[in-house]
Amino acid sequence: MNKIRILIVDDHTVLRDGIRALLSVHDDIEIVGEASEGKEAIEKVRELNPDVVIMDIAMPGMDGLEATRRIRKKNRDVKILVLSQYDNREYILSCIKAGASGYLPKRALGSELVSAIRSVNRGDSFLYPTAATALIEDYLNRPSGEDPYDRLTAREREILKLIAEGHTSREIAEMLYLSLKTVLGHRAKIMEKLDLHNRTELIKYAMRKGLVSMDG
């Protein structure tokens, strides 16, 4: 019997350990690796070639949304199952549009996680009821299906996340080896594309998207 090869991606060691313990009792599932942030996840996918990646989204460094997007772009065979504590509508839609095959909140039962893994591994989608409702509402309320976030470039998404994490424009310029003028230009374009008008609105938007944790 071919086992389903799993990569667990979450910045909390306790949660990774819990998932590992939960899945270890199932004969058809094998944990092949773990990662604590997006860039590490991309490297582990390249190295280990898992069948399914259990992906958290709000992590330090590269977030799970960008990691999902990059993994799916390079390897369409790898299935991404988002397991997150947040389940607002925009957050779920962002996960699906990034390429996730399934979505499950962390409050779900262990048996539901196992079912979700088996489902996405078969090539099916797995949507928790809140995720299914979000997709239906999006279809009904926004026929065009356009998400302003999709209009942001990779650099603009990176800067949006850093702004939401509390970094100043000067700090971002130093971190990304850009000029302050360039960062301010990106920030202006982000606000224009998202129709946001100040830093507070940017931070709230990023939190709704799951780019940063709502806990801090």
C-alpha cells in the first residue's frame, strides 16, 4: 500500500507534534517532514516531494499564502491543505485562490483532518462548511470574481505584510535593500489598488487576509 506522504507546515512546535501524533496511528499516512515557515516549506517540498502539505497561513517570514502560491506554481501535483485558526470569508477565498485544495479550521475534529487528507490526495477538494459557504457567497455577491489582492505584485504583497507586522517604511527599505522612495511608491500603489487610505486600514486588511496573526 502506498502511503500518503505528508509535510506539516506550522510555526508552533506543539501543534506540529500534535498533528504528527494524531496521524501516526493511521497506516496509510506517513509524515515525511516539518517546516516552520514558508521558505522552509518550499525547500522541503523540493527535497521530500510530499503528496500533501498541511499548511498554516499566518507565520513569521514568508506566510503560507505566498508559499502555497509558489509551491503550486512549481509543482501542480502537490496538494495543499490549509489548516488554520481563522475562517473569515476573505481569508478562506485567499487560500483557495492561492491554490489550496482544501481548507480546515484548527477547531475541526481529528477524524475530519484525516478525511481531508485522503480527499485532497485523491484529487478531490475538501471544504469545511464555513469555506463552502464563503465560496457560495462570493459567487453570489461578486459575479466578476475579481479580488483586488490578486492585482498586487509579489513585491507589493511582501511590503503589505511587513507594514502589517509593524515595520516602518525606512525599516522595510533596509530589510529589502530598496530605497525609501521605492518603498513609499510601492505603499502608495498598494493603497490605490486596495482602495485603502491609511496604515490602520492596511493592517486590518492584512489581518483579514490572514497575512499576519490576529493574536498580536
